[in-house]
Amino acid sequence: MTALFLRDLRLAVRAGGGFGLGLAFYLLVVVLVPLAIGPDAAVLARIAPGVLWVGALLACLLSLDRLFALDFEDGSLDLLVTAPLPLEGVVAAKALAHWVVTGLPLTLMAPVLGVMLQLGAGGAVWLVVSLALGTPALSVIGAFGAALTVGVRRGGLLLSLLVLPMYVPTLIFGAEVVRRGAAGLEFGGALVFLAAITLGALALLPYAAAAALRVNLR
Amino acid sequence: MELVVTDLGCARGGRVVLQGIGFRLSAGQALVLRGPNGVGKTTLLRTLAGLQPASGGAISMPPEALAYAGHADGVKSTLSVAENLAFWGAVHGMHDIGPALAAMGLQGLRDRRAGQLSAGQRRRLGLARLLVTGRPIWALDEPTVALDKASVGLFAAMLHGHLAAGGAAVIASHTGLGLGPTPELDLIGFLPRRPPRGGAFDGAFDGAFT
């Protein structure tokens, strides 16, 4: 499983692996918003938590369709299923690798982009905390969606339609943590919900994704 | 170590394509599956590998004994030859890839990116992977496609070594494998028996009311 995790990291940073694509996309989305809205600091500060979270969601989505599709096309997925690894472990290792190359860099880059949207220092701290707690859920929910659509030609659009609604709870509580954190309000409840969604997704979805893969490979 | 298949049925896309297949394969034996395109050779191999459920019958073999090699080689273009093999070796707990590289004549290519290999070299890499799985039963789907004469010889030598070491192999192929005399199983004899037109339905009705 470690070998699979390391292989996926290596593939991601090699040419054409897609590392940095999500980050660049995130950067562009966040830069475009002030250009569209105008330089009103009060308005930007108000929408910053939502924009930063929606941007992270979309950037995460960008690389999801490659998660299983590439392994399916070159036959690796068949071989992984017959390998002495639990398929649930394969899903978890691949989702973890996806998080390390997208979710983690997004989390680290977000406060820098927050400056562009007039997000205060208090908000920036909670932005990092909420993304660190929430992005693992984005990767593992995405892995489930990618497992459902593996083998579908041009499945990327279908994948987005399946996965984005499942991202809604994470988005609501994640953005709420930042909004309340920036405004100096109490945010414990939202933070707990965000963590609970992530833990629940991590516990359950690898099993669901493995079941979906088994059906799709028949 | 024995692979016993009894009265096996295989389905593809919900349609039964083969039924009543039975054979027994012991250590040191190979079986070549023959039959025209579309008869179900790949489907049978995938069923043996556990990638799809059988529609009937039974497959008996030790757990995790079978290594499958399909049409696609499972090779990552951006990794080198050695990295590809080392990955599959690590997955199967075999960390020495030297013998596998040597068996398929890949030593000179070990640091080449797999994306730059020719189709035949890529196939050789896919076949070398079998050695790092450490599994006794090989299920091979058209293993010699894209291989030149010398490489077919390498493959035959590797397979002979595997059989001599107590392994077994089921091979779907319609080209010469250079193996010498090998038992063959023609799958054309296992096509599903179709009920006579109209007759089966009438019979079912009669049966229901007697």
C-alpha cells in the first residue's frame, strides 16, 4: 500500500502528472474574483471565505477523473484488484496520494490568496484549519465518485455532477468556520461538524468505492 | 498446487458465452486455450482471475495463487522500466527485480522511460512483471502479441523455467508460442446450448399445469 501511495505521488510530479494544475487553477479563480467584483475591500472581505472554499472545491475536482481512469485504461486497475492488497486499501492509498498533491498544497496556498481578498489574519488562520480538516473529505468523496464513473467514456462531466452535490456539507461548514473565525464569533459547532463529515467519509467511503470498482470491472 | 475447474460458466455483459468448462491443471503443466475471436477466451481468463463472477460451476485453487496478464500491460509511461517492475514487486512483496529483468532481456532498458519503449519491449516488461508476483499459476491473454521471434524464445524459456519450478499456466493464444507440445482446449466445444426455437416455452407451459 505504501508502494502504491509512493507510485501515485511519483506519477503526479512527473511530466503530465497534473501536479500544480489544481494549484494554478485555484490561483486563477481567486484572482478573477476581485477583477469581476471590483476593488471594494468591504465586499471582498465579506465574500472571501465562500470564494476561497468554492475555489478549493473546484481545484480539487479538476484532477479527480484521473484517479482511477488512468489505471483502468492501462490495465493497472485489473492487476491491482488481483494483487494481494485489499481493494479498500487501494482506494484509501490513492485518495491519500490525491490529497497530498492537491488538498495539502491548496491548504498551504490559501492564506496567501486570502490576502488578495482582504481576508484578515484571524480569518486566514481558520481558513487553513478548515481546509486542513475539510480537504481530506473532498479527496475521499471524489475517490468514491471516480470509482462510480470508472470505465465511462468522457466520465469527467458525469463525475462533477455526482461529486459536487456531495461536497455541499463540507462547503457549508468549512466556509462557516472561516466566516465566523474572521468575524470573531463562536465557531466550535461548525468546526466539529466539518471534522465529523471528514471522519465519516474516511471511515465509510473506501468501502463504497471498492464495491463500485468491483462492479465496474466486470 | 492445483487448479481444478468444474462445469464452469462465464458471462459477458449478462450473456452466458461459455458453459460446462472443466479441466485440471497440476504443477508443471500448461494449457493453451484455442478458439476464434469472440469465443470467450479473455472472459474465461478474467473469470479465473476473479475479476468477474462465474455464472455457474466452481474454480478451486489455493488463495492468491494466480497472476493475470491481460491485453493491457499495466505499465506506466512516465515511470522507468525498473520503477514499473519495482512497484509491482513491492505490491507482491518481492523486492529483487534482477531475475525478472534478465528473463525478458530488459537489463539494457532498465532506466528507459516506459513511454519510450516499442510495443514489443512494453509487452516484454508486462511479461517480466509475472516473475515479480511470485505466484504459481499464470493466466496469460495473448502473451506473444507484438513480440519478435527472439522475444517469443525468451518468453518460452521463461515459461519453461516457471513450469519446471512447479508453476502452471493457462494461456489464451492463436499464434505459435514456441512451447513444443502443449495440451490444448478448444473453447468452441463449450458454447452455451440454446433451447430449440419455440419449443422451450411450450414445454414450460405444459410442465406448469401437470
